[in-house]
Amino acid sequence: MADTFTATALQGETLDALCWRVLGQTENVVDQALELNRGLADQDIFLTEGQVILLPVQLPKPVPQQKIVQLWS
């Protein structure tokens, strides 16, 4: 993984909650975080308060364009 940064876990936080809090998304991010932090999947579901987690840098998702239908001009 080329671009990464660290985040610190809060008390009672899970990996997916940390990803959501820091990155605003969990889709594909949790799996990438597990790959970056070997052994994390073997831990308890709750992270240790103050535990430093390596996270991937996420690029913003492109906004899908929607076709607009106007009933009146």
C-alpha cells in the first residue's frame, strides 16, 4: 500500500468504527486496514484505547451523474 497514515483508537472503538470516524467510509477500507495491520484480526473485536492503526489514504469517490428529467421547460 503506497499511501498510508496512522489513527489512534478511542476507548471501546472497533476497526470499522475507527475507519468511519476517520475516513467517513468503511467500504473496502476495513479489509485494507486489516492487510496493513497484520495480526489485528486475531485481537479482540474492540481495539485498545490509544492503539495506533495504519490506515490507507482514500481518494474521494466520484459522484455519479444522474440524468435529470424536467416535466416543464
